[in-house]
Amino acid sequence: MPMLTSLLAAAMLCNACSSVDNGFWKASAEDQSAAVQYAENPELKYRAMSKTGAYLSSRIARLESDWEAASYYFDDIVNSDGSNLEAHYQAMLMAMNAGRYDESMSFARYLVEQQHDSALSYVIDAMGRVLEGDYNAASMAIDNIPMDNLAQLLKEPVQAWLYTATENADAVKGLDLSKPFVAYQAIIAADAYNADEEIKDIVAHSGALNELPPALQRHLSSVFARRNVEYKDALLKADNPADIRNVADVRHGFAWIYYDLAMPLYLQYQDETGRLLFNMALAMVPDLTEARIRVAEYAAINGRTREAIQALSNVSPESRSYNLVQKIIAELMVDSGEIRPALNILEKMAAEQKDLYLYVQIGGIYAKNGMYADALSAYNKSLKLTSNLNPADFWHIYFARGRIYDAMGKWPSAEKDLLKALEFQPEQPFLLNYIGYSWADRGLNLEKALGLIEKAVDLEPNDGAIQDSLGWVYFRLGHFDKATIHLEKAAALMPYDPVVNDHLGDAYWEVGRRAEAEFQWKRALSNADAPDLVTQLEEKLSRY
């Protein structure tokens, strides 16, 4: 466990444990719950008496993406060496990534007072000033920012908001508006503060706004439509309310700047910088759900599922993304084995909203966990909600329900659903393969099965499961040489699949390659976990 690892590292590296008058032992002595005390004072979980112990514990926690532990351990380093500016800088970063926003801004203010040469310190200090309502002090911090790569990205977009909020129109005009992102920020800042004339002037001097990312173009087009602003180039249109951002003031402006700069990093999974920027957005606007979702995804990617769920649990039911967030929470719960709580969330939402896609998600969870009757019920409810819609759009639900009927041993019902899905999607290779293999495995409609699977192979020639199906239908037709060729292809693509190995062993046996058959059956047995398949393989190997 990451937390346990961090605590063990601290215990091994410290010269002494925390005093028995503090932390967990005091809680125990007073018959208090340690969990309750930790909830009220989380720093008590992270005590290291030596500077080296705190540093190494923090590094371990950071490698495990346990930012809370990393941050609190680093506090010990700062406390033991208050003049170390680099320690303050690292503490600032870790506190921001841990969601300890006030502490991060406090570290930043100290660094700015000490004239530290990091642009990020000035940016985070300016954030604190904005939250205090002191826009002039925030503007001064940004104006004095040391120039580095980060400053080149952030300085002018942030200045656009601060200059607008302090009614410094001349300073806004002095920005490099030929940069589309700078011009965009200046325009939406002027919109937030109802500076109509400034908007037109900025647009007249702006760069190519149609080169902005799609989300920003859609937001701009909504602003231009509302303000009756003409722009020379076509911008993407805002098709629904979700395309129109709530950018009401400097706090929101800062938050969206950080969010937009973080998105490319997020898409490339550059962990720390992207997560840091999303947390900076949340520090300014805690209910910016888009950023909260991204922070949760970073946690989930790094195996911190409970942390991800906790982050998303803070999203308000009033958020327009609330339903999406609940779906994500349910998926995370499923991943962590909390099946019933996840289903409770989804089933409540599905019943309230009559959402057929929620029932499909529910059916998939039940199916994955072998709860076929419940899965069938969910798929039935989803299909019932399609009665007034185009059934061809929901072929995948018929496919899913057909697989459930098949798993329940109800082949006639399964076949009916599968063929209906095929009627709507005759070129779907995995559907073609499923029907063809199901027929072949049952010894039914073998020539039709061959036709379906050959079509699937044409569509997906490098899919091992489909090659296996083609080999198996040839086997069922008695064409053992052809079966061997395609089953060998399947085994090359899926060398440790027990079903493929079993089929290839059967084909080798029929063409007289008995030693190779034995080898394939033994390989299949070593990887098989289905009891029926294990029994069949043991019976085949008993021939020797």
C-alpha cells in the first residue's frame, strides 16, 4: 500500500518516533479514534524527526503519486531549514498538487518576498492576491515575474484579466494581441466586465482567432453573437450550453487559463505539470468540474482509485457535469471491486432519468461479474426505451443481450438477437465472428458460418480470435489441413490463449501430428481456468 510504504520509510529513516504525547498514541491514550484525529489533523500521519527521513519519505510518496504524504513530509524539511528557498519552492508545488491551496499560496508569497527567481512562485502569489480581492497587488506580482518558459506562456494571458479588472485599458492594448490565446483572454475578460468597446478594439487588433482550439473558438463565437461583434474569419459555433463557459471574473479567467494550458499536457500524460495546472484551476474555482475530473483521472491513472472517487464526490449535484461524474465514480468503484455501491448509483440515476445508456452500462457491469439474469433485465429495460427510436442505432444492445442469452444457455433467444443485430450491421467483423463461431461450435449451419467468418477475416485479417474461428469452422467441416493453417495463424497471434491452443491441438491430432497436439494441449492446460475446458484437456492428454 502506498501510504504504508511512506510510513515505513519514515519509521526506518527517523532517529526517533514522534513523542507519545502527540499523534496516534495520544489519541489512543484518550480513547479517541485515530481515524477521527487524522481527519481533523492529517499532518499527524506524516511525522519524521530527521530531515533526511522527511526528505526520502517525501520522495517515495511523490513517486507513488501520494501528494498529501509528499506535501506534509516536506513541511518538516521547511520547518527544519526555514532559509532554504528551494525547499520552500518544492513545498509550494507539493502543497498545490495535494490540494492544500492556502499553504501553497503562503509558500509562494514568502518566495516572492525573498525574490526567488521562479515564475511559478509569482503566479501562485498572484492567485492568492486575487482571492483576497487585491488585483493591484496581483498585477504587480505578474508584472515583476522572472521570465522563463512558464512566464512566456502565462504572463500576458493573466495580465489581460488583471488589467481589465483594474480598468487599465491602455495596458490591455499594449499586450501582444497578435497571439491568439492572449487576444482570446483579453476578449473574454472585456466581456466579463462588460467593456463592449474594448472587445471590438481587441478583435480589430487580434491574431488569427480561428487557429484557437475548438472549445475556445466555440466560446468566442457565443461571445461575439451576444455582443453583436463581427469577425473576419469563420469560427466554430457553440451548439449547446456546454460550449459556453462561465467566465465571470478574474478568478474564473485564471482558472480557465490554467485548464487550457494543462489540457495538452494531460493528453500526453505528462503527469506532474498537467496535474499542477489543473489544481491551480481548482484553487481559483473549486467548482470547476472539468478540472476536478482531470485531477481525479490523474489519480486513477496512478492507481489511487479511492483518492479519485473522493475528488469527484465533491462535485455539486447542481453541476451540469454531475451525471457524467456519477458515471465515472461508478466505473472507478467497479475497478476497485465495489460492485454493489456502483450499481446503486447507476440504477438510481437510470430510474430517475429513464436513460437507456445507463441501463447498458449497468448491464455490462452485471455481465462482467457473471450476474446474467440481472444483466438481461438491464438490457431489456434499455431496449424498451428505444421503442420510439430507430432500432438500427441500438444494434450493439441486441448484440450484448444476445451474448447474455448465450451465456445463460438460451441459444434460440441469443440467435434471434444476434441476427437482428447483424441485420443492422452486416459489416461488423466481431458480430459476424460471434455468430459464425457459435454456429460452428454447435455444429449448426456450417456453410453459413464459414461465409460469415470469411467475411470477418477479410475485415480483420490480423485478429487472432477470428482466425481461430475460421480454423474451427474448417475443423467442423472436416477440412483438417485448412483448419491447421488458420489455427496456426491464430496461435501465432494469441500464443497463450487456451482455447486457441486446444483447437490447434485437435487439428494436429487429426492430421497425425500427435506430439505437437500433446504440446498444444499441455500449453492450453497450463493457461486454462474454465473447469469444463480443464476437464476436456485432461481427458485428451490421458490418451498418452
